[in-house]
Amino acid sequence: MDCLFCRIVAGEVAAAKVFEDRLTLAFLDHRPLFPGHVLLIPRVHYATLADLPEELISQLFGNARLLAAAVEQATASEGSFVAINNKVSQSVLHLHIHIVPRRKKDGLRGFFWPRQKYQSDAEMERVRQSISDAVSKISAGTI
């Protein structure tokens, strides 16, 4: 199977990882809606949410909740947008959850998503490190 996300899990393709555990992996979207846009995936290939085994739901969505809080804190955003595409608009056919920082009047309307690039690799690394640090602090209960 030639799945980009499976190749990221296998270490064959580089990604700006912000969180990982034995069942999931989270990394910055390389075409973010806004800086801090994270994708959370199960390590094992499941194409859609309907394919995800029942026993993984709690872990996946628990991590989505953790990352939503971390992204909001790390980006000083007012909230977040958490979404899953199933087949339609799913550019990689591997289940993934989008966690996107939001601010009032940020220009995101409905499902018209104007993509932005990071200004530099250094900005991407700063955002990645900030989210990763927030995950650690939230997990440790120090926030």
C-alpha cells in the first residue's frame, strides 16, 4: 500500500511531529489553514472513521482532545476547529483528524479553507515545539 501517512509512521517520510504514543501520531499539516494546524492519525492504516476499531476510539479522541487544548494554548488562539473528512475531501485516504487553531474573524468561513504556508522552516519548528511542549505540560498536569 502506498499511503503517505503510513510512510510517515514508518519513518520513510519526514514530518514535524508534535505528539506520539503507541497507537497514534500527530504532526503539523504541511499545508496548514493557520500555523499550528495539526493532523492526528492512528499508526495502523484505517481509511475512514467507520473503519476504526471500537477499542481505538477512546484513545484517538482522547488524544484529539489533548491536542485541541495544546494547539489553543501554544498558538494563543481563541478556540479550535476539529474535523474529520471521510472520503470526500480526504486528500490522504488514511483516517486523520484536523485540529486547527481559530480566532474570531480569521477568515475561515464554512468549508472554504484558504491555505497558508509557514513563513519559514524556523517558524514551523517554533510552532511544532510550542505544541509539543504544551502536550507535555497538559499531560503532566502542570497547566
